[in-house]
Amino acid sequence: MKKYILLIVMVALAGLAGAGLVRYSQQARAIHSDIAARENSIVGIHAFLQAPAASAYENTAALAGFETVYVAPNSGIDIEPLYQYDAPEGFTIESFSEAWNESGLQLLYEELKKNKHGEEINTLQTVTIHSFETDDRSAEHITTEKKERLNLVFPLFPEGFGFDMFQSQGVIALYGGDTRTTIESMARSLSHEYGHHYTLYYMSADDTDGELDPEYAKIRGLDEDEARLALSNSTSGYYDYTNNHHLYLVEIAADDYVLLMGSPTVRQVVDFKDVADALNGEENPETIRMNEAFNALPQENLTIPPAGDVPGLAEYFYGFIGETPDRAPLDAEPITLNVERRTKSYDLVSGYETFANYLFTWNTPYEDAVYTLVSYNDAYEIYPVKTVQPGENARAVIGTLTSAGETAIRTASDNIAEGTKTFVVIALLPDGNVQFSEPLEMEF
Ligand SMILES: [Zn+2]
């Protein structure tokens, strides 16, 4: 039998994919608040939480964050934004980034207005673009109502720090202004944070701390087994929030807003490549922001139905502003995943070796939809597998794929076919509706 030399031409790609996946998972697990990359802040938060309530503790993590962030009027720190746009509704859009001047801010204002809104927009105070990128969050929404504040403001806004400035006013902070210089790169964060503003304004329960209207959880079909219904203002609560961000009802609500009422600009598609593409020399871009990959992560929580597939949910959201949903509900068609394990063995110079890969196929009930196969592990780290454009074959491959030449074989592999993974296909329709397949869990 012919002996082959193993030629791993895709080492670079496999390594790249690995690095990329770390990046995806960090951003996907908690689009704007992953604590893992934030050791300095953790020290600061701990110290803050352990300090006696009455002492004037200086939160170093917060102050670091405030480097170019605006601060409370009486704090003794006075930093003026570089650029400012005054919206007709009374709020301002401020920029601390050279990349966002007045005309850019006006475009951002116009983008914000593409999201559905009602009277709540009158209580928005400021949208701020910060120049620096943070590892842990791309944006956040801040309010001062006690029940709304809680962990939403940690770690940048410890208790008692500059609250008088925010008096029930919504403040949206967008980070990474120097690197996210387009409307498209800011649109998803803006819509999600405005979603916090919208949902906290209309859906805050009256007599509770950090809970949304129980009616919402009921319509969403979520109880305490499936979602964290309330925020907890404690150290453990804070860690739980950062580690299980996608389970928090306030986050699910903000994502529902994006799906049901968000600007069309958020629906951006990233063409994810699998190992079969890699063997053909096609690779994923080196850096992908998951919040610019609406097709792979239309809502942070892929374990619950997409917002448009929940009866009564769109009506509930639009009801607050006296409107009816602007598109018909999705005519839900089941999408079913099939998987086939395939192996190839070679008599290599270094010994006999078998390579395994897995072929996923699925039905495509929506002709003009973009389909994206995504997987996640037990820690809810997201691994996008493959994007299939309308008209393309609905198939994706994971594992190690080989191609034999005259004397050598080439391989392409990913790190997806390891451990326990759950797979789901996401269909994104042209009108913005989204449908998920039944999840398929596999142990490798
Ligand atoms: Zn959020």
C-alpha cells in the first residue's frame, strides 16, 4: 500500500481558528461583560464590596474606567467630550473619540431613531462614545433607579458614585470608539442598550429589586429554572451575572427588543467558514465581533426560542407604545439537523492513522434565508461553524478533513469536535425574522 507523508498545510488555519474561537466565546458568552479578562477590575470590585458602606471608598476599577469617561458633577474631575450632538428629543450624544465627530454623531442619532421608540426616549439623557476598547463590555446601559441599578452599573458605577447625575435618566455608554468607527459596528450595541432603556422603562416591576414585570417572564415562557429573574446585588450575584449573562431576564428582554423592534442595521451577516472551506483555502477573518454576526447570534441566549417565535411577545413589546408589530409573525417550520460521522485512514510514513469528521445537513424550509450552524459547549462558549447563503447546499463539516495528493495528504481541522457540544441551525430571513432548529447535543 502506498505510504503518505502527512502534510498539515492547515496548521496555521487550525491555530488561527483556535485563537479566533477564544475571541468569539469571550464576546459571545457575555457580549458586553465578561469578567474573565478583567483581573484588575475584580480586585477593585472586591475591595469596593467589602468596604464599609459609610466610608468614602475609592473604587480604583471604576476610576480607571473613568479615565476618559465623564464623571459626576461634584467629583472634582472635569472631562469634556471632544464632540457633542444635541438631539431634538433633549438628550445628547457625546464622543471622547477622535473617530466620532459631530457628523458621525448625527449619523449615530439617525441610527438610534431606526429603533422603535415611544415616550421613553424623552428620559434618555446621554449616549456616550468612549475611545477605548474594553475586554469585558462593548456597551452598557445605566440608570439610577434603585431597582434598575444593581449589577447593571457595576463595576464602573459603584454605589453612591455620581448617582445624582443620572436621576432616572438613561445613559448609554458605547466603548471602542477608536476601533469601531462605523455605524454598522456600533448599531448592535446601541440597539441592545436602548433595549435596556426601553424594557426598564416599561417593564420594571413595581415592588421588587431588579425584577421585570412577571407578565413578561410568563409570555416569554421562562421560570426560575430557565432564567435568572432578578439581579442580585452581592459579590456572588455579580459573578453569576457576568458568567451567566445570557440567562438574566433583563438581558433576554434587551435582546428581545433588538429582535422585535431593533434597527435593520443590526442584522449583519458574517460568512463563517468550516474545515471544508479551509481545505479550499477559504478562512474566517482574523477578528470577528460576534455582535456584528447577527446570523450566528441573533440573541445571546440560543437555548430559548427566538423572540419572533414566542406567541404574544411582539404584541406585548409594541403595546407599550400603542403600536402593532411591523411584520407578520414567522410561519414557523421545523428545521431538523442530521449528522453523519465519516472517517478516512491513511498509511502514513509515521504510521497508520484515521481521521474523523462529521457532516451536518439540514432541511431549508425558508428559500431566501441565510442559515448558520452554531455550536456551544457546557460553559456556553459559542463556536460558529458555517454560514450557508440562499441557494447553497445546507451542509457543514467539523473535525478533521483530509485531501490526498500524490505523496502527501493535507488536513484541515477545528477544535469543535471535542467534549460535549450542542448544535443549532439559525435561519435569518430577509425581513429580520429568525428561526432555530431543534438543538442537537453530541458527545465526542
Ligand atoms: Zn445588556
